[in-house]
Amino acid sequence: MESAHRNGVLSAASLAVGAPAAADAVARARRLPKLRVGLHLVLVDGDPVLHRAEIPDLVDGDGRLRNDLARFGTQIMVNGAVRRQVENEIAAQFEAFAATGLDLDHVNAHKHFQLHPAVAAAIIAVGSRYRMHALRVPVEPRRIVVAVDPRTPRGLSLVTAPWANLLHRRARSAGLRVADAVFGLAWTGAMTAARLAALLARLPGGLVEIYLHPARSGAFAGAAPNYRYAEEFAALCDPACKAALAESGCTLGGYADAAQG
């Protein structure tokens, strides 16, 4: 794909290396050599890679990564010890991904925590040692979201948009590949077949990422309340979505394919 001349939609998966099913996911990815796989950095609301004794300020009493995003984000900015623990955990997750032997297609972060300026700086610095070439930056064109579903509330985008625009410039300055548009923020956990088909019919030019959270059901540890996992899975298999993709003229692939043009 070459974003300057034709549309490309990213088709890839992201791996959370500290998650309980990580080994199974890696085994499946190895059986699918054409699948592009990225690193899903988890710094909040999940399982760390480092032992809790090494990152005491990042975990709760149960040893899970904390989920108080506002307070945690402030501590990262003002507390050097917390910031170093974040950097160490990021490095450990990059190292764990490298140990899988999979090619690193891209990097993103749970709950878009890469938008935090200090976290972004750490990801870019550590990632440069692990041949990171691409970073998800959730810049989502509001006009297209509203065209698909006018009832979509602005909500989270009001908070994320300024930070996403800042990270977009920062990532490009660091020589990283970023998508021209990323869709999934407004309909997180609710990328239904109707929305996906309508979105595919209205894609902007360039390199576009559409992210979903597909699963057969929401009956698993860590499932987000009210996420429509099964509907998102069905959307990926829906005939109308497949037809809309074919009619769009887009080429599927990962960030690495965009580089190859």
C-alpha cells in the first residue's frame, strides 16, 4: 500500500505479551505467516510483565496494573520513580515481544495510554531499540463518524483529540509510520456490521486503521462491561462488510505493507 496514491486498510492483530493467553496467541500467529502482529502495550488495567516488586507504584494490591488513569497519569509526570518504573515495564514488554520471534508490525497501548506525553516519549525511546517502525495514533475524522451515525456522542474524542494531534506530529518527527486516520474510538466495543459497512463506504484517502475487539462472547476475564464482542466478530465476517470493502478498492495489510508500497 502507498498512502499517497491509494487507499489502504490495516489488517493486523495486536499482542498483549503479559496476558494469560499470550502463548496461545503467539502459536496461532506463527501458523499465519501473512498476519501482521503488533505489540499491545499494557500499562493500566491488565497484567504486567515485570514482578510486582520491580514496579510497586504501577500495581494494585492484587499485583495487577492500576486503573486510576487520571491520578496515575499525573504521578508519571511529577514522580521520577514512577516514570522509571513505567519505562522499565515498557522495555520488558518490548523484550517479551522480541522473544516471540514475530516481526513487530506496529505498537499501540491499552486504553490509548500512548497519548500520555511521558509514556509516548518512553515508547519512542525504547521502541527505537527494538526496530519499532509504526505507532497507532487515534486521529479519528469526526465528519466521517457523524456521516455514518449522526447520533454518535463526541465524548472521549474531546479529551483525546488534542493529545492525538500532538502525538501524530511527534511520531512523524521520530520517523515513525502513522495512519492518516484511525477509526474505532467513537464506537469502542460497538463496531457493528452496519457501522463497519457504512464506514468502509466512506473511507478517506491514505492509510487507514480500523480497530475492533472481536470475540465469540464476552465471557472471559478482563472483558469490558457492555462491549459487544460477538457483534464485532460478526462484523468482520459479514457479507455486506466484505462487499463494501471490495467496492472501496482498498488494499488490506499491516503497517509494514504500507512501507513496502
